[in-house]
Amino acid sequence: MKEGVNLIHTLFVGIDVAKLSNHVYALNLNRDKLLSVNIPNTQDGANLIETHILKLLDQHHLTKVIVILESTGVYSGHIATYLSASKFLSVFGIKVFIINPKISKNYRKSFADMDKTDPKDAYILADIARVGRSDELTPFKGSQRLALERLTRHRLHIAEKLSNEKVYALNNVFLKFSNFETLFSNNFGSTAVDLLLEYKTTDDIIDSSLEDLADFVAKSSKNRFDSSLDMATKIQKAAKASYRLDKMAYDPINISLASSLNVIKCYENELKEIDKAISKQVAGLNHDHYQILSSIPGIGKDYAAGILAEIADINQFESNDAFAKFAGITWRKNQSGKFTADETYMTKTGNKYLRYFIIQAADKARIYMPEYRDFYQKKYNEVTTHQHKRALALTARKLIRLIYGLLSTNRLYK
């Protein structure tokens, strides 16, 4: 948080979230325990937590409240949304933070011999806020951001499933038609898929006349190839150069392959629907920043929406260094005396989704932006191990500076 908070008059609340219950621990700046109670993780339970917080604020004459929860998948979303949207707590400038469990785990190490129990976990979270660590964290932005976040993360989930299914399908494709991948720029385009489904074996392709195969190519591709006959010749040549299987092996492979192709088509259709939903949702969160991110060559709408969903508001970061730290694209120093290690490791303690979107965006940016391409190549050539990963991570760090600069000044990329 950039705005100052009078800590003397602040209530610090830690909530250890579980599926069935939430343990709530509240303290003041002097570490006095004001509340420690287990409450059901339900709507009525959320109402009760709100009531407890309001009562403590009144009893102890406190004017601010900071709440910290660990990220526990979907379980922390409801209570964080409820408290951050509370019209009664908004009067007290409530700030709700959902933190990476690594932060609380590392902070716990400063307490020797502390037991790991729900009350103690909640206490650790409250104390993180008390010592001012919330200044380094990201406020929860409520249901609108949550909605976009769920969509962009779900899109990533489906995209990964799609990628995995394509890899799996290509294993069967290789068994059926070993030279297939030499034919098309898109192995799952309409003509490629039709070829795999229409011809059960490579011998079927070889035994087909060139005229029939050319007619098939023309019809399937809707005459997109410059010469259907040339493409048919290429297909037949690839079939002749491919391995043959025993006839009894083709039926199981064709069944498996047809199933995979159906799954791939389903995933692709789902991505189209998700993209439509993201376009509607992102416009309501921060349309200007979405346009700025989309203006950076290579980032595109998908990564722009993903980045925006994870950061919500760039103004929460005091610098591009703070932004990079939140994404976990920073490196620990490994130095002792005059010794400095050749290899340093990325912290990866930040937001893993934001880190993924930025690194993928950097991989695209280096294709479309000469400055980033040259920078990537320079870093690639500096070492002999982990060349691509290192160069791409450093390019992502460079991209963070650009993103921060554009969003913080509200300027499109030029």
C-alpha cells in the first residue's frame, strides 16, 4: 500500500482458511491478542467474522483494519471477497491481502519452536501485517478481479490440456503415418485432420489415385493450396516413405486418434468461448490498461488479460522492482567474501500465474521487437548452460520495466 496507515490505530487480522472453517486471530500493534476463534467457512460464518471485527474496532478505538489470508486455492476467495466488499468495513479502510504460503512459511522461521496449529497459523498471518509486510503485498481487488482471474487461469488450464492432448495425439500419428509431420504447417488443421480420419492406413493413401487424392485435398482445404495435385503428390510420397504396421494395429490406433481429435476440437471450442467471456470481463476491470498491454507487440489479448487479472492495479507497486518481485522474476545473490557464484536462481516466490504470462509474453515480444530479440540473443550467448531459460527470464525482466513504465504513465506502446 502506498498510502500511509497509522499502525497504532490499526487492527491486524490473520485468517487461516480451510475448506470447512476459518481460524481468525486479531491483534494490535503491541501484539496483544484481541481475538482467537474458529468460525465455519460459510456465509453465516463470514457475517460473524465481520461482526467480530467491527466489535473489536469499536471496543479498542481502532480506525483501520488489515486482513491477511494465505492463498488456499478456491477456499480463500469467498471470505476475501466478502470482507473486501463489506460496506461496514469500508468505512475503516479495510485492506485484504491473499499471500503466497511461502511468505508465511519463511516468516514463521523467525519464531523458534512454535507449534504448527490453526491458531498459530492465523497469528503468523496477523503478525505479518503488524510488522508492515503488507506494504510489499497486493490488495485483494474484489469480485470483478476474481472473475477475470478465474477466466484467465482457466484459459491457461485448458490451453495446457490442449497442448498435452496434441502431444499425445502426435504419438499415435507417428505410429500410423511416420512422415505425417513433414506435410502441414499445422498438424491439426482441417485438411490434416480429415486426412487422418479419412484414410485408415498409409497403404490406403498409396493405393488411391492421384486424381482422387487431389480431389480430397481440394474439397477438404476449400482450394486453399496453390495446387491440390502437388499437395496430393507430396502426401503420397510421404506415405510411401513411412513405416508400415501390421493391419491389426491400425484399428486401435485409429480409435485412439479419433478420440484425441474430438477432445482437441472440444478444447479449441472451449477456448473460443472463454476468450469471448474474457473480452467482456476485462473491459469492466481496467479497459485502458488492457489496451496499453495489448499495444505491446507480441503480447496479444490473451497474455494482456492474464497480466491485468493478476496485477489488477499497477499503482500498488512503487517501482518496476516491486512489480518484478511480486511476479517472482528476481534473483537471489550468492556471495560470500570475495566469492560470487556464477549461477543465481530465480526466487519464484511471487505470483506464479503472473510469472507465466510475462515470460510467455516476453517469448512473443522477442519475435516482434528487434530490441528484445537482440537482448535475448546477447544473453543467450553469454553462457553455455540453461541458455534459453536464462535469456528468456532476463528478457521477461526487461519487459517488466516496459510494462510498468507504460501502465504507470498511462501510455500506449509506440
